[in-house]
Amino acid sequence: MNQPPLDADARELNRLGYAQELSRRMGGFSNFAISFSIICILAGGITSFAVGFCSVGGGAIGIGWLVGGAFAVLVSLAMGQIASAYPTAGGLYHWGSILGGKTWGWYTAWFNLLGLIFVTSSVDAGVFQLFRDLVVNGVFGIPVDAWASGSALWIGGTAVILVLHGLLNHFGIKVTTLLTDFSGYFILVIAVLLTASLLIFSPVPLDFSRLVTFTNYTGDAGGGVWPENSNAFLAGLVGLLLVIYTITGYDASAHTSEETKDAAKNAPRGMWRSVVVSVLFGYVMVCSFVLAMPDLKAGAAQGWNVFSYVMASSTMPEVLRDLLYIGIVVANFLCGLACVTSTSRMMFAFARDGGLPFSKVLKKVNPKFLTPTAAIWVSVALALASCLYGGAFAVLAAGCAVFLYISYVMPVAAGLWAEGKTWTKKGPFHLGWLSKPVAFLAIVGALVLIWVGFQPPNQLVGALVVGLVVALTVFWLVSERKRFQGPPMGDRLKEAQAALAVEEKEA
């Protein structure tokens, strides 16, 4: 039976040396929605609110969020123009390899993959924590002392959430797309309703000067979220982790390129638009937390429980509070679903080029559902394993931000070097003369972020990065340097293109 002729997206994928294996069902909004769902301002904006507020108070929110948000926008624009030129599921890994060589791409892949695993586990651990605190305890009033982080209930609950995400991803991109499309609207509705409710039912008059006032809450004053730091500027810098952890994961638009129609245009749009919308709506939301707080000093002393303090102090009707709690948990659940989608697609693409152990298994696509089912379930298992440590959330939150942003700027740095040399053909979305300035600023910002992510109490993140670099270097020199070939390039690309042309002709 004759197959229909290849469309423009499939031809572009063939040009890059790959066959169209995944189901291309996502439109422009769906591509935006999956990144917007992973960013999920109702996830990091709530679970990590203390990271910002307990550094230097309201100023960390009113000003710090905008600073960190501007950095995220720059990175998304720099990544977007590369995604437009190379719309593949491998995303950053392919970009790094094509623009900086297979070694650079291989390191990029590992940082990106680990960052995605960490963000999946931190989000799903956060889903369980919010379910425990907001629904089980907040709505139903059930004591949750036995549900502490690291307990059997905590691990089992997180495992159930991850398995549900695995099942939903297993049965096709259509199911995932429907849910993430819904999530795109749902997150905005709940965020707007939460913001409006806190401002309308605030127990104190709204004082906007709070948003530009810096007060050092490190140490005991901030519930021990951050160790005491007498340098207010450095304390403000570590508070930037709130927005950076929240506004991350938007590489999902790139990882689902091979499932997106008109990917060269829609993937970069999905990327930067999801960031811009999240920065703007997230800013208003977190500012409402500060404005509705009865007492800033008392709120900071709550540490990680500061958001619960704000909600408990509000005069909003009980039924409205309960509905918001449930809505927040549902939004976070959908965020975790999108995280598993992004992680599994990256794993599939890296395995397709032989970059992972058991690549032959991980690169397989289910013939019925057209999803990389092995990669999906391995992603779930690794995410669960990474949050078995009882104090996982804080470390994973900082770790995923650092690992992901390292992987984000590696291809950006390679593109800055290659632009006008080996990189001469850009896609339909490009930055023109702003390309190099934006890339340079993104790299500088990433270096600051990496330093911030290593600060106490997150020294473990620094140790993980250093340990990973050493381990990867040994692995590369001993095994992968000669074995791993990377994505199709040069003569291998011509051979792949020729083979695909024969398959198309015979189909």
C-alpha cells in the first residue's frame, strides 16, 4: 500500500538525518502548553516561594523576580532561534553537537537529561507535598505527621504520582496533548483566581512599598531556609533561585519538535512565549503573596511554610480556599505529566544516536501508540530513585535549575562561536543583529546562576556538578570518545539522507 508523501516537517527531519517515527499531532498552542505546563507558576512559584522571600523579603519578589525573569527570557530567545534551525526531539543535544562538535553535544546531553530527571522528581515530590499539606490536612483536616519527607508514605505517594504520569504518557501523545492543552488554560485560571482572592480578602491594607523593600531574612529570621548571610547583596542573589527554578523546563517545546506541526516556527514560539507569559502572570501572583501577608517578619519566620501562613491568614471563604488548594494540586500534577513527556523524548533522541547504555531498547517506539515507551518508564524510575533522599526537594530544586541552565547555555555558547562560520543557515525564527548580544548576556547570567546554585545549603549541587564532570570525562576518554558518533553529520548525514530517500521512494 502506498504511503502518503512526506509533509514539510518530515522532509526537514529527513534533511537532518532522521525518519519520522513519532506521531506529529501537536499544534502551536499544544507546543506552548507543554512548556507552560512544566514551568507551571503554581508549582515553583508556590513550593519555592520561601527561597526568594526568606532571602531578602519583599524586594526579592518585587524586583528579584523581574531580574531572574528577564534572564530566562533572554535564554529562551537564544535557544529559540537554534530550535528553529534544528527542530528535532534531541533539542539541546543536537544543537550542541552540530554547532560545537560531538563532544560538546554529549556533555550537553548528560546535563540536560539529569536536569530533566531532577525537575521531574522535584515537581512530583512537590505534588505529593502539596496534596499532603493543602488537601489532606488543609481541606480534610487529617493529621499528616506520618507523611513527612522520606517516610514510606511520602515515597509511596510520589511513586504513585510518577506511575500515573508514566501510564498517561505511554498511551500516546494525543492523551498527553489533551491534558497539557487543558493545563495551559487551567494554570492561568487558578493563578488569576488565587491572586484576586488574596488581594480582595487581604487581612491588611495593600502596601506596595513592600515589593521594593529589602530585609535580610537569612538565618533564623527566615526559618532557616538560607544560612545567615550578613551580605544583603549576596543574600538577594541566592533568592533568585525562586524565579530560576520556577521558569525552567521550557526546552520541552524543543523536545517535542518531532511531534509538532510546523515545528521550525511553533517550537521556538512555544518556548519564548511560555516564558514571557509565565514571567508576567507569575510576577503578579507572587507579589500578591507579599501584599496579602499580615506581617512580613512573622511570615519569614515560617520558613518553608510561608505560603500556608499567607493562605491561613486570608479572610477568603473556606470553600474558596479549599477549591484553590485542590486546583493548585491538579495544576502541579499536570506539570509533572509534562515533565515526564519532555524527559522521555530527550532520552529517546539521545539513545537514537547511541548515547546511552541500553540505547537499542530506549530508542524503540511503540508501534501502536507511537511513543518511546521504554524511555518513558526509565524516566519514571530514575525520577523516583532521585527523590528517595529525605531532604530531596531543596537539593533537587536547585540542582535541576543549575543542570538545566548549564545545558541551555552550552549550545547557546556554541552558537555564539559558530555563527557566521559553520552556522550560516538559520530557521524562520531568528534574532538578527541581536543574536550575539542576547547569547552573550544569557551566558553571563548562567555563570551567575551556577554560582548561586552552589551556595549553602546547596553545596551538594556543586559537588554533584563537579563529580559529574569528572565522571563524564573519564567515561568519555575511556569509552565514548571512539564509540559515540553523535547525530548524523558530514558523510554520515549524506548516507542517512540517501537511505531515507530510498525508503520514501519504496513506500
